[in-house]
Amino acid sequence: MAFTFAAFCYLLAMILSAVLIFFAIYHIIAFDELKTDYKNPIDQCNSLNPLVLPEYIIHIFFTVLFLFAGQIGTVALNVPLIAYNVYRYVNRPVMSQPGLYDPTTIMNADVLSRCMREGWIKLAFFLLSFFYYLYSMIYVLVSSTS
């Protein structure tokens, strides 16, 4: 079993995907706390906004690594979410700090439900990606033993 650059990329993507899963779970819990009025919106947005850019940077980082490794299928799976994240960040509310969530609009029912649905979709995407990366890493390791 030869440990190739592609196998390293899949291993790193698995680890970073686990981090992104925790980010998504944290977002879901935070939006649920907002929905049940457990926390106020200002504190919640101050805790959520610093996680937005690291999530995007991590996802773009391992997608670029896959591009360098020549794993075009994996890049094609990740590009739609990256495009959505870029679109969402470009069209974010006007704020003085980086982030997506504005405390003045986050309590609107439609905004809160959209953010909650986005969190669940990202959680599902990162969970499926984790297992895809695990399978692909094993496949790359086994197939490179010629």
C-alpha cells in the first residue's frame, strides 16, 4: 500500500470534515436555542459569526488540495457547496465584522428557519462527505499497490 498524495488529501479531508460536522452541529444547536428563546440573538450571533469564515476556508482548502491531487470527481462534489457559500457571503447583510448572521434579522421566522434548514443540509453533506472520503481513501490506498 503506497501512501500517495491523493490518499493524504482524503485523510486530511476526513479529519477536516469531522471538524466541519462539529461546526454544523454547533450551528443547529445555536439556532434551536434562538428558536426557543434560550439565548439572546446578539450573543448567539457573536458566537456564530466567527465560525463562518473558518468553515469556508477549511472547505476551500481541502477542495484545492483535491484539485492538486487530480481528484476531479471529488472537486465536482464540493464545488456546489463552495459556490453557495460564496454566494451567501457576498449577499450577506451589511455588517461591521465578518460573518453571516445579523442579530436584528435572525429572529425573523423565515430567516431562522432558513438558517436552521441550511445547518441540517450542511450536516448531511459533511456526514456523507466524511464517509465518501473514507471510502475513497481506502480505494486509493488499495488501488495504488500495483
